[in-house]
Amino acid sequence: MANHGGKSVFISSVVIIFGLVIVGASFPEGFANAAEGALSTITGLFGWFYLFSVFGFVIFLFGLALSKYGKVRLGPQDSRPNYTFFSWISMLLAAGFGVGLVFYGMAEPMFHFIEPPYGDRTAETEAAARYAIQYSYFNWGIH
């Protein structure tokens, strides 16, 4: 098996994460302000790119699955899957959507109702309720 960095990748990742933890613990308010500013800048400048990229990836993967490459076997030619297609879909939905919807199914829309994202709706109004549900559907859509 090829060595793709091995310990050097792990060590550099640990150093970066440990450094961020130390800076965050030493200067929590400054770190929070910097992180919030970075997030606001990135989402403000590149939010459109993120949405189009994810949509493009979904279309690409559907096209790949429906093409001749969707039948490519991962592993030796004589290997067979341990689980059926239906079992895989069930596991993916149970692990991904199941946990997320059980945990956030009611909390996320209520949070967005009380504090609408981006502050572009008045909190705790009918408009905020509609926006909260739309935003939750957006978060849990096909993307």
C-alpha cells in the first residue's frame, strides 16, 4: 500500500488543531470575533458558489450513477456486497437523516422562528414561522 504522507500529515494536523485550541482558549472573545468575521465574509462572498457547487455535484453524481460508470465494481471482480442496495439506503437514512431529524426536527425550526437567520424577518411572527420552515427544508433538502 502506498504511503501518502502518513505520520507527517497526522502530526501537522494535530499541531494546527492544538494551536487553534490554545489560541481559542487563551483569547476566546477575539477568536470568536475572528471566526464569526471569517464565516460572514466567506458566506457573503462565496455563498452563491457553495450552493451552485453542491447542486453541480448532485447532478454530476446522478449522471455518474446512471451512466456506464455506475456499474463499476469497487474491489476485486469476484467480490460481492455485504449488504443489499435497500439495506445501504436504510442505513444511510437511519444514520444521517434519522439522527439529525430526531435531534433537530423540532429544535431547528423553533430556533429560526425565535431568531430568524440573517435578521431579515421579525422574530416570532407568522412570516418568521414560514421562513423557519422554509429554511429547515432548505437545510434538509436533497443537497
